[in-house]
Amino acid sequence: MKIGFIGLGIMGKPMAKNLLRAGYDLMVSSSNRAAPELVEAGAKSASNAEIGEACDVVFTMVPNSPQVKAVMLGEDGVAAHMRPGSVFIDMSSINPVASKEIAAEVAKKSIEMLDAPVSGGEPKAIDGTLSFMVGGRQEVFDRCRPLLEAMGSSVIRCGGVGAGNTTKLANQIIVACNIQALVEALTLAQKAGVDPELVFQAVKGGLAGSTVMDAKAPMMIAGDDRPGFRIDLHIKDLNNALDCAHAVGAPVPMTAEVQEILQWLHNHECGQKDHSAIFLYYKYLCRAI
């Protein structure tokens, strides 16, 4: 089986490396600046058209739906070169409505599609323990599951095309609100004269403990805002979540609140920082009072 991979950023590059480690024959987009590093690891470099022509499965891992549509459906897009019966797996986090639109277009060429966004950030992309939330036909999912398992420790089919990204939006709501609650709790501790590190150690094993807490509390306490998942990308995800919620009539007031905080940070030149940098907003509030 020959695999194509387009989108070699913070997440895509280590994910592609894990496919190589699993022994897959991998082609990567020659237009990406990370391509030489992947070639050194064993991949082949090719144009997007060549990837479409040669590959049985094509992965994309790009920022948002306009980029997915441009790569797949734009002028001389990959889909125009893919063979009938081949599979397109989009691992980007996009609006589920867009996933369904793209699936409908590639289906006209007899190309199958899965939407398979991930959770876990850069550390889990590196060690191959991402969580995949997948939408698409059961038969296609079953056929492609080993590929996803080469990059993740949890691979769950959530329904038809679009269900993967709906689940990812739910995930991003939980992560964002969890980070905000964690920052508020650690800010309370600090203002009350209790060491936030000791608070973290005391509560992480109880009901309040979470993967988000384990990953982000040490960063907040150390003042480390290096990006594992950038604020601007989380803004994009929550915009998609709000759009979807408005379309289906779901009330999401907490999501709207944390989105405003992230937008404030973006407007203060923090968009490329890690989403745990919400702590900078609370530092600003504490200084402003």
C-alpha cells in the first residue's frame, strides 16, 4: 500500500514519521519545507499530483477547511489525480459541514473519504499515542484502521462522514473550558498565598485531575507558553464549534466565553503561543485590578 501525506507541520511531521516507522511506503508533498527531513527518514518527495496518481490512501493535515478544499478540490487538486476506489483521509480539524461537502465532491470520482481529526497535541503526535475521532463508512474505516493505529493509541469511529469533526469540536470545547478552569484555580491559589505547584500535586489524583491538567498545569506554573497547540488554531476550532452549535441550536455559553479570552490574547500578539497561555490573560486581570 502506498500512502501520501500532505501537511507536515507541528502535528503532521511526527505523524508521518510514525507511518514510516511502521513500515509504510510514504510519499510527502515536495512543496513542504519539512519534506527533506522526511525524505532522510525514508519517505519519497513528490508533487501533489504525483501523490494523487500513485497513492492508495492520501492523508491531509492542514489548518482548516479552505486549505483542505484547495489541496483536494482546487485547480489541479489531488482528487483530480486519484484513482477510483482510493481513500482520502482528512485529519485536519474543520467544520463537519465542510467535511460532508468535500466527501460529496470526491465521491463523484468514486473516492472514499474519512474525516479523522486527532487530539493529543505535539507530544502524542511524536510518541504515536494520538486519539483519532473518525467519521465515514464502516468498511472504509476497517480497511484504514491499521494506518491510524500507527499514529494513535485510540481510534474510534463515531458515525458517518462529519461525525469525526463533530466529535473533535466537542473535544475542543472540553479542552478549552478545562484550561480556563485550571488557570482560574491556580490563580486563586496564588492570590490566596498557596503554592500552585502544591495545589496541582494535591488535586491531580482526585476527581479534578485530567489529561489537560497534567499537560498544562506545569506549563502555566513555569510560565512556559511555547506552542504545542497554538491559540490561533484553538480559536479556529471554537469558531467552527460556535458555527455548528448555532446551526443545530445547541447552547454553548462557556465556549463563547473562553473564545473571547482567546481572541483577546490573539489581539495582544499571543496567537502563536500555546493555548495554555490563557494564564497571561489572568495575569493581566490581576495587574489591572
